[in-house]
Amino acid sequence: MVRAAARVSLFVLAIALGCGRTTQPLCDTCTTGAVVYGSIRSPAGVALGGTLVTVDARRDSCSGATQAESDGSFQTRSDSSYRVTPISVFAPFVACVVVRVTPPAGSGLAATADSGTVQFRALYGGGAIDSTRVDIQLRAVP
């Protein structure tokens, strides 16, 4: 319920910011986003549907402060794929997106993370949104 309310709030905020656009070049940069997608697999390459995934974006490097997030953790689809569009209120920027995976309890697999790089671009104004693929193959707990 809280995630749904957060999504509605973000949607209303995005519309409000988009409707306030002007012809000034920096006014359309109020809301930026990018698409992060991929799949999660076992050490043997088997699809792991229902795995918890969290995505966040850090400006310029993977060690920076978080600038955009997905709306919490979510589960992969049954075919192990995921797709999320984190959004930010910062002007366009290059981001290191960090994908964290929490395997199912009792699976004997270790939690892990991997990253990719993507350009966060204005969500309004007709330009194409950038994307990056981050596939993760989990490892067994040592």
C-alpha cells in the first residue's frame, strides 16, 4: 500500500513539474530517468524468478551519494528478468546504477551486487531515455 502511494506521489510530482515547462533550456531537467533491466541467474545459469532486486543510481561514480532510486525492492519475473525506471529530480547526469540482489531464503546463494553506467535524461521533452543492462549470476554461499 505504501509503495503504491509513493508511486502515485511521484507520478503527480512528475506531472506537476512537466506541466510547468518553459522554453528555457534548463527548465525541462526537473525530472530525469533511465531504464535499468536485466536478469538474475543461479550459478548454473538457471532463471531465478521471485528474487529480490534493489536499484539505485549514483552520480558520476559508484562510490558517490545516491541520486535516484527505484521505489524499494521488487521481485524478478518468473523468467528472472527485471526492468525498472529510477527517476531523479537532478539535471541530466551520468550515473553508476547499482543493482543489489537478495536471493530466496534457504537457497544457499549469496547476496550480490553489480553495476552499470547510464545517462539520466529529461523524462519530458521528447528525447529518448537511455538504458543499461545489468545481468547478475549469483554464487553459492562459501
